Amino acid sequence: MEEQRRKEIEETLIGWAVEALGRWTGMSSPPARLPDRSAQWLSHYGRILSRDWHPDGRGERLLSILSLVKPPKVEAVQQVFVPARPLSLETILPDDDRQTSATDLWQAFVGEFGRLPEGEGRFETFIHLFRKYAWSVPCTYGEAGVSLYDEFKALAALMYASGGTEAPAEEFLLVGGDIPGIQDFVYTITSKGAAKGLRGRSFFLQLLGDAVVRALRRELGRLPETNVIYAAGGNFILLVPAGSEAVLEEWQAEFNRSLLKEFEGDLYLALAWETLPSSVVGTSEFAAARERLGARVAAAKSRRFVEVVQRDGWSALFRPQGKGGLDYCHICQREPRPGEKLVAETTEAGEEVRKCGLCRSFEALARDIAYDPLWMVVAAADDAARQDSGWPRLLARLTGFAYRFEHDPPRVEDGEAAYIFNHTDLESVHGFRFLANVTPRIGAADRRWVQEHYPDLVVPPGERIKDFGLMARQSEGIQRVGVLRMDVDNLGLIFGRYLRGSMAQTSALSAALELFFAGHLNRICRDVAAQGEHDNSIYVIYAGGDDLFVVGSWDRMPILAERIRGDFAAYTGHNPHLTLSGGVTLEERKFPLYRAAERAGEAEGKAKQYTRDGCEKDAFCFLGQVVAWGEEWELLRETERSFSSLVDAGVPRSLLRVAQILHTQFIDTRCRALKAEREAGQEPTLRRLYWGRWVWMAAYSLTRLARGCPKEQKEEILKIQREWIEPGKRIHFLGLAARWAEYKLRGGEK
């Protein structure tokens, strides 16, 4: 596309966007009305989104895209409207009723609009500026759940994917990508000093996904960010010009050839595309096209490196790698590259660990990003960047882009783009990004605590990320690390059947989920960590898209999961079709990281298989037992608190042991009753399930415990006794509550 044409497109889109926001706020816009030619030009593209699209349209108020998620033929859920206000992580929950007046919104926008840079980068910066102020303003043509920013983004994507012609293209390409192997790459490392580089290793893959999307946008005609419909967690969907297949095929082959060389088959880019007629962009048929694209990407994932084999032969894939021997990196298990020397370091436990340059660079990356505020600067990689060491060199060679991070506002050179994380102030930057970025660093209070409790433990000086061993030692009660995994239930159904939205709606839903998991999660983690004895006990390894992986002191993990679920419910307007399931496992200080990730994944899987009263999923697995969020979880929490307070008040800890024995007997009785009634072809009878030998044991044991207690504790024990004996759900979680309290009360036990 010619530069003059590109500039004309950009100024037309900016002019329309400013006018549209001005109309909604009731204010006059700075520029004059769009010329008739530009208005007619825009109308051609707008009518792809809706037949009723008009350049002078105006919406009323924005319905949350999350309110539209429901199965077909099910009554609509409670509608939640998004208050009009600038985008900020401080005010994304709908129950935060802080609303900016239309006048204030407009004046703030105009003030920042007047500071937009001229020349290269102006349009990219405007994209972020308009998102900040129009994300909560309804679109002009009445499509539910679509903001004015989403409308602007869709119009820009269609224009660029049409090559800037006045008449839109009749069809486009929908391009999907996925990087399989991410979990193996991140978690299949030893636990020796893994905490130092684990976050850097995970974040590098996020950078790789970002750089891949940038590279594809560059190769396909310098497409702007608006053409990215979705990008998170190594997955992405782009809208690109039809006829781009040859460019995509060649670029994918070269990129995967480089990936194979650098990562020896651990990482791969699965790329696929689907022809998208312009007639389906603004309809629910877009969801069907997206599903077909997903099937193509899945098929590509099952044929890893086929494009490399087709060009270079099977030897490229199966030739011997390395030379064998005992000289290898203790973190990633790989041999050093020719000319590279491993560096020996000593862990806090006194073990020697030999590390390669790449693993050490991941540790440096983890340290570099462990700040708030944080800035990222991106530019086309020059020869110096390609000759750099560690992850910067690798990313530059793979994608042609160089990244660096700053802890103060950066000085940006020509050709560089700067972004700020988790803040939307656009002063001196081109845009903003949201990043789940909670990293526990060892501070002065930690050093004093270690000196007091573990004087023989060596904590090296300087800025360091807290290791898993220290997180375990600083846990309440038993010394364990908690590993938490959670994600949205039925995500495929949500996009494929529950929403079945247009391109703009699909993009809006993806952005809404990303805003919660990559943005709001930061606040949740910091709040929960601050409630513990040590306020830096939570380590976000990855979060974005629709899932998360968090490590930390074990006692914080169930509380964190509870808060995440509660805030997510509030964020979705308590939509019963948008739920979260998860699981947490407890690991010793030295644990195989890959196995911990597997165990947490298995716990999450158990939660997703949980059914009760006709409902499924929306549950949490803790200490091996699954509990449904809501009533069951509240019963568990209430019982655990009661146990903990009684023992703290002086009631013998044998109370906890009695509770676990009684729960085991209840489960045995229940299982035998169910088996007998199934064999007899009868429906299970609740009374037979809830009565057995354990009932009189509960009465006897708790009466004995209560005898020697003060009046207040005695009454509480007898209350518990009555609740245990009476039929109800509480008995199901008795053992789990007792184990939870027992773990919390094991002071300093290893």
C-alpha cells in the first residue's frame, strides 16, 4: 500500500472516531465534518458490520459482552451495562459505580488527543488512546456488547485487509496460530533454583507470541494492531488480505526451521487460514468460520514441522543433536552450544547448579520485569541485536524484533515503540499492555525473618526473586508450596455456541477475558498476599487469555482461588454460564516442577469433572477433594474457621483427628449404601446414606471433648456435634476442613 493511501486511511479513521465519540458525549469534535467522499467510503465498510450502519450513528449505553454468553434457547441472563469511564484496572468491576460524566470524558480525551505525536506511530498511538476512552461507549449501529472502540477496530481491520480500496474486498483470510509445547518448555525443568528463571521463561514465550504477530503484520503489508482479533497465551487470530497464502507458507517454513534449530523440536508454530467472505463478518456465521479455522490449526498441530520436512527432508528433523556426555545445563538439561561455557552457581541450599547462557538470561528477564511501573520498548532488530546474547538475541533472530525493558520512562529513538504495562497513561509512550506481573522479591523484612528463624540459611545479597524454599518456609503451618491452576469452563462452547458472535463481538469477548486475567488479577494477588504474614508470597508464573498458573505459600492459594472466583463472578455480572474451575496441590520445598504442574492440572481436571444436583464444573479441588463453589465452599470455609478458632482457644487438637476419622467412616457407610442400593436396583435413599456407626461415635467423642472445655468452647463443640449428626451437606466436607485446619496449625513442621 502506498504511503499516501495509508495516511489517508489513517486520517479518515481518526476523523470518524473523534466525531463519533463527540456525538455520543454531546460535544463538538475538533476537526471539521468528514468530507462526503470519506463518509461514503466508510459507509461501504460499515455496512459489512451492519446493513443499518451510518457514519452519523449514535448508541445509547453499552451492554457488557459477558451478558450475552448463554446456551441457545436459554433465557437471557441479567443484563449488566458498562459505566462510561476511561479504561483503568482500578475500575473494571461492574459493581464499581464510579462513572465519568460525558463532559469530563470528552475533555480528557481531547486533552490527550492534542498531544498525539505526528508522523510514524501516530495511528498506533491513537488506537490505544481511543481504546482508553471508547472501550465503555456503545457502538454507533446498536450491536449488543460492541463498544465504539470495537467498531473502530473492526472498520480499520477491514480497510487494511482490503488494501485500502474504496470498495471493500469480497473476501479476506482469517489466520490462526498456536504455539504448542509451551507447557513442556516452561515446566520441564529441574527445581534447582527454578524460581529465579521460571517467570522469565514463561514471559519469553509471551514475548515470542507478541513478536510472531508483529512479524506477520509486517510481512502482510504492515497491518496495524486493529487486525489482531485475538492474541493471548501463544494463540492468535488475524484478519489479513485474501491472497496472502504464499507469504504465510514461506514465512511459516522459515520460522519453524529456525525454531527447530534453536529449540530442538520443543516449540512449533502451527499456522492455518480460512477464507472469510465479507458477508459473514458482521453475522453469527463468523463463529462457524472461526470454528473451521480452529479445526485447521488443530490439524496443523498434529503435523509438526511438516513444512520443514517438505523443504529440507527428514534428516532436518531426525539428525542427531548434541554429542552426549555429562556437560549439560542443570536447569534445561541441554548441552552447551559450541563455544559456550556453563556457569556454576550455588543455591541457597548450598547445591552447585551449572547453567547455560539462555537459562541465565531468563533469570535476568524475570528480574527485569519484576517492577511496577514497567515499560517495554520494541524496534526492528539491527545487527547488534542479532549478535546479542541470551533471549534478546534469540528473539531478534527468530522474528526480526528487538525488545528491552525499562523501569523509568524510556527515551525512545526513531523506529522504536514504547509501551507501559498495567497503566493507561499515554504520556511519552505509544500504547499500553496488560500483564499479570506479580513477582515476590526478597526484601529487608525477609532477610531479618530468615536471620531470626533460619540463621544457617544463606540468602545472597542484591535484588533476588524469592525461591520456592523460602515461600514454603514462610507459609502458615506446614511448610509447603501451593501450585494453583484455574481456567474458564467450557471456553470452546462459549465462543462456538453460547455467544456465536460476529467478528466484533468475538474480539470484544476475547478482550474482556484478557482484561480480567492479564490485568485485574494483579490487584487480586497483591490484596491476598497482603492479608498474610508475609506480603510477597504469591508468584504469577502465567496468566492471560482465560487461564492462570500461580505458585506461592500454600496457605494463600485457596484464599486466592476464592477471591479470583468471586471477582470473576462479579466481573461477569454473576452470569451462571461463565464459571471458573481450578485445583491446587501442595508440594515440598524441593519438588519436580513438571510433576507439580501435572498434579495441579490433574486437580483442575477433577474439578471440571465434578457434577452435583444437575450442575457440573464451577468447582475447586483442594487437598484431593472437589468442592463446588457457592454453598459447598462456604460450608467448608465455615467449618475450617470453626476448627481453627477452637484449637487456637485451647481445645485439644484431637478434635481434628476425630473429625477426619468420622468423615472416613461416613464415606465408607455412604459407599456401601450406594453399592447395595445399586445392586438392588433402588434409588439412593438419603437417610440410609447419612446414618451409620459414625453417628454415635460423633456423639460420644465430641461429648468427651466438650467436658473439659470452657463454656463458650463447649457450646461450640456441641453445636458442631448437632450439625454433624443431622443430615446435610456439612458432613461431606468434614475431613477436608479438619485437614485444612490441621495443616495451618502445624507450626513450623517440615
